[in-house]
Amino acid sequence: MLDGLLVLDLSRVLAGPYCTQLLADLGARVIKVEAPAGDETRRWGPPYVGGESGYFLSVNRGKRSLAVDLKDPRGSDLVRALAAKADVVVENFKVGDLARYGLDYATLARDNRRLVYLSVTGYGQTGPRAKEPGYDAAMQAEVGLMAMTGEPVGGPVKLPIAWIDVLTGTHAATAVMAALLRRDRTGEGAHLDISLFEVALASLVNQAQNTLLTGTAPERLGSGHPNIVPYQAFQAADGALVIAVGSDQQFARLCALLGEPALAADARYASNSARVASRVELVARLQALVAARRLGELVAACLAAGVPATPVATLPEALADPQAVARGSVVTGQHPTAGLLKMAASPFWNAIAPGGELGLGLKPAVGHAAVPPLLGQHSAEILAGELGLAPSTIAGLLDAGVVAQHGR
């Protein structure tokens, strides 16, 4: 879908690399520009496989790695030459840092008016906090997410994934593709300014809107929903499940299958608004009823009655779910040091063309998914193929330490 698109990825860690992996999954050619020491997530482990960290492997599929020293003018010259040919540049340096190397948008756009240049920062290119770094865990605290996450009687809880980074990468990829469409109409690129702070606030969706309407901070509700009851986890006799009642009719069916149909007619619980107001008492009554039932039997009864319910699965169970298997949610590829590498598949790959072509040519054959690169694995190949440098010139750059090549 993005065949022929050249993306220069100057980013590291998660938000930027996630964005560029999405573009690679859609067919773009992505060059990951790394310092000779590499993206720091290469060392964020365990676990490691074949010398590579699971963290790095999760967001760098399908890229080629060029290891180059930007502090050496010869190195920044090489990257500037690549940017002159690129369609997209993605970077997550501190505001203003890349100007030192002549790799800021204003400089690169002079040679490439069609360039779409994406800057990912903590707080954006402007404003009183523009120069501050941004970190996902700290951002979860700053935007109110941690204050609303956790059990009512507990303390603030951080999500176990870098949720804001991932959402920022997704927003960024959407912005890049929109800017490319605009470029097709106008012939001009753009400087996209995406911040973790703004993405986090926007991604709080109903919680943010509720707060804007009421001026009240959300409460910690554990697995509960702020606007719907019951819509949360319950503990059965032999395991946990989530019951997600989305209508009064579903609530009535839930009460019937739990043996308490009168609950649905009680004025305190008959409507969702009433149930939200009576959350504490109702959830306690439902929990007592659920605790007397076995998990498998209760889930089956809920599904038969049209009440959404599911066991609380572990991640290994989810990855092995028959639906995940049927949809190809785990793919494998041959990694140069790790061997056969399992990876979470791209959700884009199940698209179908009008003629019936599955995956639009993007979905890899079994065992042949693209894999993340080793540090500097493609340095010489990129300099020769993209910039046309002679072998002797490349050898000189390698000897001088301006560029690093894996295995050399």
C-alpha cells in the first residue's frame, strides 16, 4: 500500500519506532538511523534472544539499520543526503536538537519541499514546557491517568504497557498518511508536531469529556466503567470473568440467569443511570451471586442469554486463542541471530482487495515475516544503494568510525 515510500527513522525507544513500524507494515521502505551505540532499547532486557531485547524486537520489524555518528559532520551529511530523497522523516529528539546537525525541518525542507517531517516530543514544539523531555510513566501521572487507575481502596497504578507512547505512534502514523495525501494535492510537505501530552489528553476520551462537563476528577473504580454498570470484572468460584452489560435488557437477562430476576425491576437498578448511582450496593450483590457459580458454566450461561462475558485470560492464553490462530495474529520470520522469531502480527494485514487478494500483498507467508534489524546491519547496503557511494568511500567511512556495519 505504501510501496515506493522512503521513510527515514531518526527516532528511538517506542513512540517514533512504533509509528515507523506501522508504516513498514504497510509496505514503506524504512531506514532506521541509529547512533553507533544503537537504540537504547536494544539493551532493555531481559528477555533477550540472539542478543536482541524483546523490547527492541517489538517495534522495529521490517526496517533496515544504518549506524552513523551524527556528531561527525560527515555522518550528518550522509543523513541529510538521505533526507533529500526521503518522503518522510520521523524524529523524537528534544526540541531544537537536530538543528545542530542541519537535520531540522527548516534545513531539510529547503532541499526537499515535498518532505513530510514528523517531530514526536513530550510536550510539543511550542509552549512553556516545550523543551522538557517526556516519558510515558511520568505522563501517565501528569494527565490524570494514574489517579483514576487502580482499586478504590488502593493507590495510583501505572498501566503495564507504555500506553501513551503506543497511542502517540498510532496518531503519528495517521498524521503522516494524511500529510502525504495533502502532498499529493499541493506538492508540499509539512512539519507535523505530535506530543505525548496532547495525545494522552485526547485519548482519555469519555473520561476527559466527563471531567469537562462536571469539573470533577474521575474516581478509581478498579475494572469498573465510569458510565456503565455492571461493566467490570467479577470473581467466580474458580476464576475471574468480565461481565459487560450494555443495556437494560441485558441487565434483566443477567439477573434472571443469576436467579435474581427481581433485581432488574428494582427502581434502584432498573436503568443504567440508576445503576451507576447505586454502583457500590449493586456490584456487591452481583459479586455474591457470581461467587457461587463456576467460571465456565457462568460464561456459557451469559453468552447463551446474550450477555457479553469472557474469562480473564493471561497473555499466553490470548496469543494462543483459536481466534488469534485463525487470524494469523502471531507471525514468524527468520532473524539473523535469533533464528525463527515469533512476533505479533500487524492488524493491517487482513485487508482484502476487490478481486479477493488477501492482505493486499502485505501479509507475509508463513515463516517469512520481515524481522527487526541488527545494529548497522544494512549500513553499507544503504550507502551504496540509496546514495550511490563507491565501495572505497564506504570503507573509508567505516574505517573512520563515521559509520558502523554489523560484523565488521
